[in-house]
Amino acid sequence: MIGNDIVDLKCAQIESNWQRPGFFEKIFTSKEVNFIQDSSNPESIVWLLWSIKESVYKIVSKMEGRRFFAPKKIACEALSLEFLQKSTSIASYKMHSFIISSTLTDDFIHSIARVEPIHNDVYSNLFYAEKQKQSIELRRQSIAAYSSIIKIEPMELSIKKDKTGAPYFLYRNMPQAADLSFSHHGNYAAYAITTPSNYH
Amino acid sequence: MTNSELIEKLKKIIKPYVQDEEAFENLSEETNFVDDLKINSANLVDIILDVEDEFGFEIEDEAMENMISVKGAIDIINQKLESK
């Protein structure tokens, strides 16, 4: 299963005051607060950890068939950062373990989470678009990507949302085993797809 | 406090974070903060902190899980006010 989350940093800076008293206590575990405090750029780590939790939450809400708000239940256990540009992290939720790959730029942070153990490939793209165009573009691009992976005409593919609001592919109205995740925030949108191993 | 008084108080609290004015105008108990009002999920924390400040009680993590819709918020606030 796969989950992704994008944070438009300019938007996040306008919408949230991460230094608000009580903010950390609602979201971060003590280990995560240490990651933030140990960093030369605490604000980046705040949004990195947030996008890690959101990307894992997208998977967890599919697994449990429900939506809820419990950011501390998704705990980042380890974080490895390269020049504040790329990060690999491990997070846990109940008995599950997740591996998350993140990309950081001055403008956005994008995280892609997968459940351990990982077998399959990931197909993902991120783009900049006006808000009104993001949904249509996400659908168009992810269908184009999936159609070239499984060698089926895009016209035979569609996307619906399940009861938790998560998107999934259908081929001629048959739900597909591939897993799909959408995310958008501010001017950025991104999708991630993972397919069962017989589609190399 | 009646539910409609509570909803009015809640509307004042969430208004700064709402990104869909039409959905806000048509708000009902079923309204979901993120899906319907297009509130950024990071602002759910602000809403919870604002509710705590406004009503003077603490919302612990377990109770916080359902603060994702108008109904969820009203239920928690009612529970907390009753046990005050």
C-alpha cells in the first residue's frame, strides 16, 4: 500500500504557526521533538515530520477504513537526512512499520510512504498547478502513468474514491490491485502508485 | 448550552481556517472539516487548541481523534462540559 503527502511551504508558513504554545504537544512524540531541536533548520523538520505522518496516515486510513486525527499515533522512529534535501525515515503505527522517502526543496516537501516489507515499484509525479486544475490533472496524470505500466488504453481506466475518500483505479469498472494516493496543498499536487509485483 | 449555541461558538472558532465559504454557510452537524470546509489538516491542531482556550478544558489525545467534523467536535465539547 502507498500514501503520499505534499506540503507547499509558503502556504504552510501562512496557514500555521508551528511555534504556537501547545502545537508540538498535540502532534509530535518526544523523539520527534528531539529531531526538531537537534536540527540546524527546525522549521524544515517540523514540516518534514508532518508530511511523513500524513503520508503514513493515508495508508492507515485505508487499512482501517476510517478517518481520524491522531498524529502522535504515527511515530517517526528514525530519520536520515541528506543535506536537508532527501530523507529516508521509518515510522510506526500500532504493529505496522512504514518506510518513507521524502524530497525537500525551498518550496515544498513531498513524502511517499509504504508499508514494510516493501516488494514493489513506485511511480510518482509532483507538479505545480492552479488549485482548480489540480484534481483533474492528478486523475489525468495517474491514469496515463498506470495505463503505460499495465499496457491498457487510458480510456478503459477510471478512478473512484472509497468511503475514506481514498482514490483507486478501475479497469472497465473492475477495481484494481494497484494502490494509488493523491495529495495537494497550495500550488502543488502529487500522486503515487504502487503495483503488484507481476508488473515489472 | 444548547447544540445550536455550541455550533455558533464553534463556527466562530473554525472560520479563520475555512477555505470553502459556501460549505461554511451550509454547515451542518455532518460537515467534515477537511473534506467539506477544505481546512488544512495542520489547522485541526489550531482548532483543537482554540477550543481548549475558549472553553477552558483540555482535550486529550484519545478525545482528539474525532475532532474532524462538526458532530465530532460538538460531542467532545458536550462531554467535557458535562464533566466540568
